Amino acid sequence: NFLIGFLVVFRAQQAYSRFWEGCTAIYTMQGEWFDATSALIAFCKGSSALKRDVMLFQHTLVRLVSMLNACVLMELSVGFDCHQSNTLPATKRALELELIDAEGIDSQSLLS
């Protein structure tokens, strides 16, 4: 009885530890993307392009990073079942997540 109880507690602790490692990795990934996006927007400050073009680039960049984050989170949530025929592709299901102004990107870009 003691051995079985010990094994159950040990396995539960391992699962709990792996869960929190995964959560930490996801938050780290999102933080790195935020840093990269912030750096790209900061680099635009010294641009000699028209202000309108710079703003368009910055807004498109933020929308695309938002979509990238949604796609990755959907892939992670679907897991190994994403390749079954009865499951919607993860990229289509990702559009159900909250995005930053997805309508701001033209339909041709969304299809590609």
C-alpha cells in the first residue's frame, strides 16, 4: 500500500511539474515575441519613410503577431489530434481566439 501511494503521489507531482514548465515556456515565448515586436516598432522611429507607411507597417506587424500567437496557442491546445480528419485545422480554429483587429488585414493576405 505504501509503495502504490508513493508512486501515485510521485506521478502526480511529475505531471504537475511538467504542466507548470509548459505554462512558463508559453509565457516566455509570448514575452519574447512582445520584445521582438517592440524592437521592430522602435526601429521604425528613425525611418525616412512616410509616416503613413510606417504606421501601416506597425499596425500590420501587431496584427500578424497577434495571429501568430493565436495559431501557436491553437496548435498547442489541439495537440496530437490536429491531424485527424474530423478536427478543424488549427489555423482555422485559431481565428476563434481573440485577435487584435483581424479585419484590418486584407482577405488576400489572410488566405495565404
